[in-house]
Amino acid sequence: MVRLLTVGIVIGSLLLFPMIQMSAVEAQIADGAAVKSPDLVPAAAVRAMTAARMSSAIPAPMPELRADSGSQRSVSRQSVQPQNPDGLLERIEPQSPGGAPGGGPFPESTAVLPIDFNWFPYICSTSSGPYSDTPADFVVGNLTCDDAFFPGANAVSAAKGFSPPYNRSGVFPFSLYNDPLGTVGRFPWISHVKIFFTNVGYDPSGGTFVCSGTSINSGIGGNESLVLTAGHCVNSGGDGNQFGLWSTNVLVCPAWRDGNAPLGCWPGKKLLTLGGWYFLSNLRRDVGMIVVARDSNTGTVGPLNRVVGAYGLIVNAPRTQEFWSFGYPAASPFNGHRLQIVTSPRSRDDIRLDYYFPGAGPTTMGIGSDLTGGSSGGGWIMRARMGNPGYANGLNSYKWVVPREPRMMHGPYFDTSVKNLWNNARVVDP
């Protein structure tokens, strides 16, 4: 386990992984700036990812965080990072299969929202005591909290995790995305993808890993070849002195079920992430994008977004949302063979991360979810309804293991840096 003061981050079972030394110029890349990989070789991914190799792939290491339960330090309400740091909500419209890319970004005029401190289940401290759970806004009964302590952060309270309400099931009936096997399902269900790749930062011997992702619209004039995923699925992440290594042999498989991708898999051509992840493993910037090659490995002709459709994208949205989260979890008790869906409201802002791992970028968000490794990068969709695909506005990124919260998932808040990442990815030639 890697320890940092009173906190440790475990990425899978890794203690060390190779990184590349940064130059002075590279170290100056902004935390929220887009960083691009060298061009990948699509043919190499198709050759490398044999059926046997794909069937033996293991979940990409999902970051797992540990907090020291003996700390008596507190988090004041002023320490939360901005809820909507970059201003107005902007949206890029979805794209239906066979249709033209949706337009955008379109700004939406939203009222200036009060800062929404949804702190449950954090611990409220008042001048008269005692400590007690508070649902929101630093108010317990008629008392206003002076400080907030997360569970286990103060000696007075016992360490405990949190399990918010959520619903999870496999996407069913299977005909929505792939049933009978080899049959193409319906949009938007077929726009969720399983991602196979190698990364010597995680396994120097060249083992194969899996993540999840979402086909997203590249906008008018874009390459129609975009996939949203987690930063740790495209790059192993840096430590401030060295930056992480890019993934290779990337293969993106829409509508995957039980070892079958009815349209084949699209090999990756270019990977992108944000500077904060690339240099610092900053989880607020754990966002990645994949530009895939024009055609699939089985001869399906046409760009991915046009063939399977694509979700829209929203940035700078109010945090209080209902999300549909998707992914192919492969760590126990799941096996990665079938698409899972979780419905949950945004349950909290992760001030614990801000406290133990201060860094640039907006406070991350948490939802109820028991998805495991392999679901990394699966999209959080807002404004989703039956018949309405909705918009990507988050993704599966990391979990806390101390305190133990197996039914919580956290992910980055999508601010303007994500739009900038999209702007850089959409113009890459596939």
C-alpha cells in the first residue's frame, strides 16, 4: 500500500509502477488541459487482442482510497471547492445511429444557485455539542453546525461507511443491446462499450485489462469516433515527478454480452486525458477520451458514433441530479460479461477527498452504486428517460475502502475542462 500522510491510495494491488520522467516544459501543462497520446496502431490492437486474451482480461485497477480513522482534523464549510466553478451549463446533443451529429455546445441559462452542501452522512459539530448526523446544510434541529467531520475523522465518532439508496440490475431484456447473441439491439443501449487494453504501468508483463465507456457525440464537423471513459483507463497516472504511461492495444466493443460484440470492436487511434491525471493522479481530473479508428475489426464500415449512436454531453450542470450509471463490472461478484445499470441521485460531494488530497479542480461527486472494477469509465447519464438517451455528465472513477463504502461510487464533476478535452478529441483524424 502506498501511504501519504494519514491517507493511502491503493491502485489495485500495485505498490509501484513505472512512469516516465517529466521535462520542465511538460510539468507546466495545466491541471485542466488536454493531453494527447502518440498515435496508436489500430492493426496492432486487432492482432494483439485475441479471443483468448480478451476472455482472460482482468479489471483495470480502480483507485481505492484509505483515510486514517484516528485523525481529529475537521473540514469547515468554507473548504468545499466550488459547486459550479465555470458558469453556465453547456450541452452537446445526442446522435442517433445513422444520423448526423447533434449540435452544440448550447448554453442553458440557469439561475445562480446557492451552494448546495449535501453533506449527509457527515458529522455535525456545534458549539453546544454533541456530534450527530446531519442530512444537509449544516443544520441539526435548530442548531447550525460549526464544522463538519466525516465519519471516522474525529475521535468522538466511530468510523463508518455510507450506503445511499440506489437500484442496480443487469440491462434486461438482453434484446435491448444484444440478443440473440450477435443481434444488434437498440439505441442508446448499444452505445455503451467494453474496453480492452494493455498498460505496462499496471503490468510490465503486458497483461490485459478491461474498462467501460460511452459513445459520445463529437458535434457538427467532428470525427464521429469518440468514446468517454476514465483517465485511469487510458493512462496510468503520474505522481508529480513522473507522469503515467499510456495504454496500448486499445479495443472498444459496443453492445458486448457474453463474449460477443455484434458489430465487432473498434481499435483505438488516439487517447486523451487531463493534465491533472497525467501528472498527479488527481482524481478530480480522472477523465479520458478515446478516438477510435474509422471501421471495426470485423469490417463494420463507418465511424462508431454513426453506427451505434452517441449520447450527448453536459458540463457545468447543477450537482443535484438523478443519474443512470452504466458499466461492465468484472471484479467479484460480477464477471464482466453483461452490461449493468445503476440508478441513483447524486448522494454527496466528496469533501473527504478534498481534505486528504487537496488539489485543483472541483469537488468530486458520489452516487450509490455497488459496481466494481471493470466498470471504471462507465458513464453517468443525466436527463435519461425511456426513449430519451440523455447526456453524459460523470463517470465511475474510485471508491473508499477506509471507511469501507462498497455501495458508493465517486467520479469527477464535469466542468469546462471536460469540454476542452472534448474539443481536442473531436478534431483528431481517426
